[in-house]
Amino acid sequence: MTRFHAFSYHMTISLVIFFALSYVIVELWYPDFFFAIDGGWEGIQLIIGVDLILGPVLTLVVFKLGKPGLKFDLFCIGLLQMLCLSAGVYVVYSERPIFFIYYDKHFYSASTDTFTNYGLQAPDLSRQNQILPVKVISKMPDNPIEEADFRLILFRDNIPAWVYEPSYFPLDSYMDDVILDGISESEIRQRDVNGHLDRWLSDYGGEFSDYAFIPIHSRYRDAFVGIDKKKKQFVDIVEIPPPL
């Protein structure tokens, strides 16, 4: 067996692992538009570097049939690749979006780190019966006294309302209100210096009036997300800078 045969065998195994992990990342951890805006592609790049480059290339470098200690070298390469891959997968998993929060006419994507960065414990996902990320609205109590208590807590702890779990309610019940908060066509076109809106409408069909466009903020990108008004479903992001 030549080193190129060994490299091809190692690469084949690595490709199988890569496609399996890619499916999990794209379909489960970073579904829909979250893959583009919230670190899914960065996670894939990390897996490529560890799984498809590190291990196979080291095998190509060290493999020589009959070399003393070859089995030990290959074992060490496999162990190193497994450890690095496990660390990479953990990072991608831990940074996945777990909540998609609507607050004050904006959407926010939140990972576990989002909450811990504000000194809060991440919400217990075992209590959620939705597919991640959980879609919620952050809403102050209707009772003025209760609202004052809420705002006192937010001020005391120096946290924004959208990371305060007691303010969360299921988003589905408020989609009509969210749609009414959509930005006007004139304002979004003023921001659309590169003509992305017309291309978006061409891709998904219909007129501007068929959709509501809401600012969305995430770890890697700020944009607008389009919502189908009739179906009350998220469609996709459109690459236009939103108000911050």
C-alpha cells in the first residue's frame, strides 16, 4: 500500500463522518436561514479543517509501508483527529441558536453564550416542546405594577428584556402583531443600496405587500427576515442592513 492509498482510505472515512456531521449541523442545529446568519457555515469550515484536512494530510505525510512504529503513528493521528473533531463539534453544538426572540420590532438569535454573557443561566430546554431554536416573543406584563417590577429587575441586573426568560411567550400567538410591525417598503428600499430586495422577491415570488420584513440580529450577521403574511411563516433573510 502506498501513502496515497492510505490517504485515500483515510479521506473516505473522513468524508463519511463529514457528511453525517454536516447533515446534523444544517438540518438540526442551524436550520433554515440560521445556517447563513448564525454560524452554521463557520461550523462547517471548522469541521472541514479538522476532519478533512488534519487527519488525512498527516496520514499522507507519515505513512511509509514497513516504517518502524507506523501503527503507533497512525493510532496517534487517529486519536488526535478524534480529539480535535470532538472539540470542534462541541463548539459548533454549544454555539447553536437555541432561542429566536422577538422584542420591540426586532428579532434576536440567542445561543447559550448569549445568556451567559449577560450573567444569566441559559433557559432549561427540557421544558420546551418546540424544535430549536424556540421561537418566542419577549413581552412586558400588561399590569403596570408587574411591568414596573420587571423593568426594575432589568435595570438592576443591567440586561436587555429580550434575554429575560420570564418575559417569554410563544411567538405563534403573536404573529399577527409581528406582521403589523413590518418595515415600510420605502424605508427598506432606502437601505437596499445593492438591490437585494427585488432579487429576493423574484426568487420567492409575489409582491412586497405579500410579506412583512423585520430586522434580525445574530452573532455573525444583521439583516431582514421576510415573513409570508398569509401563511404566517418565515421565508428567508434578505441581505439589507437593518436599524440597530
